[in-house]
Amino acid sequence: MQELSAGRLRRGLADPLLPAAALALLAVAAAALGAAVLCWASVGALAGFSLSGSV
């Protein structure tokens, strides 16, 4: 088994793919359920995440 270094582990945890994918799925699920407020909150979170320079 290969041991992960602290830097490699930190990069893996800081990867923006996981939170962006989770927010996108939340927005789609909220839209499908008709939860407009939650859908727009998810879209706003995605926009803020992308504008913050995290992506």
C-alpha cells in the first residue's frame, strides 16, 4: 500500500471537483423537487465558488 504524503493528501482534499459536483447535484435535485429557493441557493453557491478563485 502506498503511503500518501501530506502535500498530496492536501491537494486531493482541496480539489474543487468534489464540492462543485455536490453543489451541481444539489441544484439539479432541488429543481426536480420544485424547491426553488434551495435550487437558487445552490446555483448561487456555485457562482460564488467559481468567482472566489477556488476553481
